[in-house]
Amino acid sequence: MSKRVVIPIGPQHPALKEPGSFIITLEGEKVVGAQVEVGYNHRGIEKACESRTYIQNLYIIERVCGICSHAHSTAYLQAIEELAGVAIPRRAAYIRSIMGELERLHSHLLWLGVAGHEIGFDTLFMYAWRDRELVLDVLAMLGGNRVNYGINTPGGVRRDIDPEHIQKIRDMVDIVEERNKYYINLALGETTLHARLGGVGRLSHEEVIKFGAVGPVARAAGVAFDVRQAEPYAAYDEAQVKVITDDHADVFGRTVVRVLEIMESIRLLRFLLDNLPEGEIITKMPRRIPAGETVSRYEAPRGEDVHYVCANGTDILERIRVRAPTEANWHGMSHMLENDYLADVSIIIAAIDPCYSCTDRSIVIDNRDSGQQTIFDWKQLRQYSIDWYRNRGVDPAKLANRLPRL
Amino acid sequence: MAKRNIIEKAIDWSRRKSPWIIHFNAGACNGCDIEVVDALTPRYDVERFGMLLKGTPRHADVLVCTGAVTLQTRDRLKRIYEQMPEPKFVLAVGTCACSGGIFEDCYCVSGGMDTVVPVSAYIPGCAARPEAILDAVVKLLTSLEKSQKAIDN
Amino acid sequence: MTDNVQGSLLAKFPYLESKIKEQRQGRIFLDPLQKEQFWPVFDYIIDELGYKDFHMLVGRDSGETMHVIYLLTDGGANMLCPKLEVEKENPVIRSIYSRFSNCTWHELELVDLLGFVVEGLPEGLPNYPLPDGWPKGSHPLRKDWKVEYFNKETLTYNPPSDI
């Protein structure tokens, strides 16, 4: 007896995505087939960029995704600075990297909370998002806004970091590091989490390459690729990144990679602060960018972000195309869902860390035998997952007593 | 709003004190969506006001919507609004939901929410801060309380 | 490393003379090629030169012609981008799906946004990314398409008649 389960996934992706669906075929409770159906929240950003100046485009590109806005903004500027033949001051490169690592911290903590929520471990959600607030306070202090920090400008950065800011960043990082030790202990040490997440959403090393998966999803399968290390940009030639990998190639592995990347980001932040060079924070950029084309790559928290830019010698670009990391990760999704249970669907999807907001959607269940159709919303799917695992003795909510009272 | 009997007043009071919210992303970059969810977390803790995030429009009092409405989500937004029972309120969260923001002239963007549904409160910001969202909800509830009192008296 | 790539390409495909543009270390772009010249180069880049990773493609309206730029890497920092050119009057291209199953949405965008015809995509894929009801034959990423002539209420495109 098979049921067709259609799981529409909410608008959550950068560059254009909107409620997309999954068509899932179940046999009993197991997923035997999954197909990503695509319907997207396309805004028309690429076209809009063709009628705005380079600096106006910066503000649109920054808002392709509100969680990794600095990633998009930096990738875009790297492309046009390269075409203009402009080298930004070293201090600006360091500041961009500092903001990038802070963004990675907030994004990974966000993910940790969302993943916790999906598996019924709401204490983790609350703790991770409370820690995240500390990071957002620092981001707002440096950039002026909690989201879309706007620190970048063509030729460098708009705002400097002063010694008081540096101390505040250090203080925050010390706290987050302490808290993250608990998250690492949870991830690496708790059998309940391993039972809940292990073996779920598998995507092997070969499959990662075949489907073009990026970021923590790829690194969790042992694919040791990180743009910061492969083609260092900004200050990463000096602040060398240790690429974090794992071999589990499943949701558990993706969790391990992210909590360890939080630690690595903390280490990088300390390096960047210790070695922050004196100097200017901005260099003059021409208004008209000489004709040419290039591709800029950036390691966003979710993975490789690719920006193609073609300039034509005027102050308006000829063509821009952005491929954000989550787009790359959707392709392996059907594969990840196969042979797992319906109860695993929500965490598998959450574990590729799609830009949030996938949880407002409804699910239509087509029962082929009875011909009946029922509407399931995401919350019900989530509750189904939590109950299913609880009935089998796996209850992540019980881990709440492993987290310190904070 | 008409004069109500005692049962209706009780329902109304409990609705004012505990509005149930549905959150819909009409085409946002997720910045505002995260701030809406952030409002649930310990620092802002919207649940102390009795606000609950609901999954379906049929149980919701308040539609909290983010994003510049795209041509694809326009109809869905309308349907969600229509499925909500009266009385219902709509919050446009973030500059894009208010007016379309910087995406307003993009070919696939319809514009702000009020091009599709009536809006009760506009919360600007890019992204709108959780405090601003809470502030808007409280103001909405207060104005609801005031106008109902005026009718009752 | 990059010199080897240029040397190998020129040795195998003399018609690439003066068509290989190195923007910087690790970024090589080829000038647009017609399909007879393009596909052997494409296959060679992947099979012989080891550029096996497909990251994205970019559709371009270049006036009388259109072209597609394929962004391929060697799994590391080096990117090699061959380009396939077609006449705008007959913009038919072959899909790369048999090589890279993760090309689908990129190629569907070429269809919707630029009006390419892509042969060889799997059956049953929906249009993407434009909404249902989008006027047929109206491709927003084309250079002569202007949002001012597009009516978002009625989903109709009405350019002035002198264009």
C-alpha cells in the first residue's frame, strides 16, 4: 500500500525561491521515491540589477538572503573589484572576514536551534537562539543592523572597528565558546541524538559530487572543500581555515560539522582580531567598471556561493547571475529522502539548512488505495516525527537536562 | 463592530489576550521571517503575551506576513486571508511587505501586501526588529480593545 | 597549471586560437562557439582536462545571438568556462543533463527567462521560475524586454508598437 505524500516546502531560498514541493511516495512508513518539484519565489533580481548602478545593486544583492547577506554582498563586490582592478586595503579585508565569521556563527546557531526544534528538543532551540542574540548584538554594533549589516561598500568597508568593539567581540566569543562546548558534547556524546539523527538523510561522498552538494552537507561526507581554503579571498590567505569534515555522510554528520565549524569560526575570529592591520578601510573605486567578466566564489555558512558578473565599461552591469548554496543542495534531496521514514523527512530537509521559513507549509497526503486526500501541515509532520521516534524510545527532549541552566 | 453579548465579549477578551498568529512568507529574503521567529525566543518571548504561532489560517487571528508579494504567492496570500475567521488582522512586517521595498519594480513582484489584502498595521524595517513586531501587536490589541469599548458604551 | 590548460586546448582545437581569455589565475573563459565546435571542447574539458564539477550556467542575450556559459571547475580553485552560441531566431541547445543531473533548474531558467529551447531535459518538469499565466514568448531577461511594458495585474506584455 503506498501513499503519495506531497510536501510543499516554503519560500526559503535566496535568489528566487518560493513554495516548492516534494512528491514523496511511501510504502508503509518508508520513503521509496522522492521528487523535488519546483515552484519558486522568483522576484526578478537579475533583471533589476541591469538597470541600477553598481552601488545600487549592492543593496539588492545583500537582500537576496537575509541570513547570509554579507556573503552575497562580499561575493558581488569581490567580482566587481576584480574587474576594476582594485585591491581593497588589508584592514578592510580583515573586517570583511570578521563579519563573515560572525555571520557564520549566527547562521550555524540558528540552524542548531531549528534542528533542535524539528526533533522536539526545544530547549536546544531556545538556548541556541539566545546565544545567537549575543552574536546579533555584535553584528548590530559593527554594522548598525541585526540583519543586512551593510558593512560593505565598493572598495572596502563603510565602518571601522575600534578597540572597544574588539573587546566586545572577544567577550562575546568567549561566552559562545563556552556554550558551544555543551553543544559539541551533545552532538558527539549523546546516544539519543545519534539515534535520532544517525543514518538519516544519507548522501555519500560520491553522491555529494554527483549532485553538486556544497557546504556542511558535502563536508559531512568527507568532501574536504571549503572556498576559504581552496581559493582564499579577503583575509583567508593569512587566516588559514581548517576545513572541518566528518565521515558519517548523514544528518548526524552535518550536525557535527556545524558545531565544530562554530569552534573554528571562533578561532578564526580571534586570529583576525589579534592580527587586524592598521590602515585605511576603503579604496577609491571607479564608477564605471571596465568591460570584462568573472566569477566570484565565497564560502557562505550554507556552502559555496557563486556570483557571475559581466561588466561593459559603463556604470550599469551587463549581466549578473547568482547561485546561492541551498540551490546546489536541493538536487541531492530526493536521494537523501529515499529509504528513510516519513518521520525523518522534516529533519532531513532542515539539515541542508535551507534558508528558513520552510515550516509554514501544508502537506497533501494522497492515499492511493482509498483515494482520500488529507491535509497535513508542517507542524503536524514535525509532531508525527517526534511521536514516531518517542514511541521507539528516542526522545531528544529528555536531553534538556544535559544543557546547563543558563 | 456591533455590540456584543457576554459570550462574545469573553471570546473577544481571550482573543485579545492570546492572539493566534499565522506567519506567511510572501516572497521574503528571510530576514524578517527570522526576526518573527526570534520574537518567540527568550529575549523577546512573545508567548508571555499568549501569542501562539499556528500552522493553519483557520485558527488564526493575526496574519503576520513578510516579503514583497511575488506574482506566484499573490493568490495564496489571498486564499490564506479568506480562510481566516473574522475578526482578523493583518501585519505587514518589514519594508518589503509594506511597500515592496527595493524589489518594488522587479518584474515578478506585485508590491506590498496591501496590493492584495487589507493591512491593519505596517511595521517598517529591513529587517523589522522583534521589538517593533511586538510593539505593533500590542498596539493592535490595544486599539482593538479601545474601539470595542467605545462600541459597548 | 593554467598554461597547461591553454596549451592543451590549443593543441587539440586549433580553432580556439585567440578565443581563450584568462581573466586571472583560475578563471578562464572561452569565446562563444557554435555547437559543432562547442561540444567537442566541452567533452574534452570534462573528460581529458578533469573539469568535472558543474557549478552553474549563465544565459546571455548578446543581440543577434544568445549564448550559454558553463561554469566548470576541477574540484578546486580552477574554473574553465566554455560558451555555446546560438542564433536568437533559432535558440535550440542540447541539455547537459546526461552529464550533470543538477543542471535542471538552470536550464529551465534559460527556457523561461531567455527563450532558449533545451532538448534533452527529462519529461514532466514544470516551468520554472516564472508563474503560471506568464505570457508565452515573453522572456524577461532579454535585453529588449522592459518591465515598464509589463502589466502585473493582467500578466500581459505590451511594448509600444514602434519597437
